Amino acid sequence: MGARYGMALETSARPHVLSGEEIVALCRQYTLYDWTAQSAVDPIAVDHAKGVYFYTPDGKRIIDFNSQFMSVNAGHGDPRIIDAIKRQAEKLAFINPFMAHEPRARLGKKLAELLPGDINKVFFTLGGAEANEYAVKMARWVTGRHKIVSRYRSYHGATAGAIALTGDPRRWANDIGDSGVVHVLDPYHGPQRDVDSAEESLRYLEETIQLEGPATIAGFILEPVTGTNGILIPPDGYLQGVRE
């Protein structure tokens, strides 16, 4: 009797397993979603993922073509990655940025070996927008100049500085009007107009630089291949011309 009673208590204490509909309803009720009107949010409920698939609570399998914002390129549930995370969590789960530790040392050295030219220092951040914010700060500190050139068809993040750098219309509602950001045209202008050649685009860029004042520009931020604006590949010679 006691054993059965104990088992009943244990069973009754188990949390209710939420259905997909309940998960979506609670997420919509208590959390905010980005890049969408909240009344229109209709997320997919996900229970788990493995390989190239993620699975809904009712067992539906969906191919993850986006690799979760391109950050799960090795696939979901890779045992090597899971084991590495477990080993590090058991040894040292958190450390403040003012201290030195082995993973930081090894990763910094490896990145320096892979980076081009004489770049041998890295600065670790939590995400892309933060990295771009720091890149702008560094460019301004090093050059003593304030202006940053960016392209209209670009996305550089959603923080205050990064959204100002972003050129596409998603910035309109949140643009703080950073006085130091100058947007320029890039080779692609949309389906109503042909793609400019590298020579044409570089002429536009050079004209903008001259009109803004070369001595006022700290840097030019661009995506070699524009991502969330449509995977836009620049014409041959464009990136080389920008560097020159």
C-alpha cells in the first residue's frame, strides 16, 4: 500500500506535458517575438531536433533548411558537440571576461592562424550585432573619424547602432538616426532594374566618399554576400575594388 501510495505521489508530481498548441499559446501570451507584429505571431512549436530535422510535439518532422539562423551547420544533436559542452560545463561553466582560461587561449590562437594578413587579435562577443557595434567603435577610435559607410541592401543587427548601420526598410521603425552613418547604393537595385556592374557601383561609392569627405570616414561595413536581403552576390571585381 505504501509503495503504491508513493508511486501515486510521484506520478501526480510529474509536470503536465504541454501540447504544441499550449506551447504556442503560452509563448504568444508571455513572450515577445522580433521582426513581426505581435498579433500576427504564429510560431512553430518544436520539441526536439536531430541532424537536419526538428520535430514538433506531435511528432511531425520538418527539415531545418535555415540551420537555425545559420548557426547549427554541424546539424542538431551532434554527439561530439554535446560531449564538448558537457565536459566544459562540468569543468568551468562561466567565467568573467577579465580572466584567462584554456578555451579562450586555444580559440584565440586558432582564429589568429586562420585570419588573413597580420590580424592576430580577436575580441569575443555574444552575437553579430554586438560584434558590429564594437567594430564601429574600434574603427572610430583608431582613425579618429566618425562616419561609417554602409549599403542600403544590408542587415547588420537590431541593436541601436547596428540597426542604424542596416540599410533595408526594417530599420525605419527603429532607426535612431545615427549622424555618423552614410548609406550608399550597392549593385543590386531590385527586380525592376538590372544589377549594376562592379565599375558602376564603385563609381557611386567613390562619388559618395568624395562628397562626404574621405578624411571624415572611419570605415565601410558590408556583407561580402548579402544574407537576409536575398543572398545577393556582388559582381566580379566589386569587393576587390572596395578594398582598393
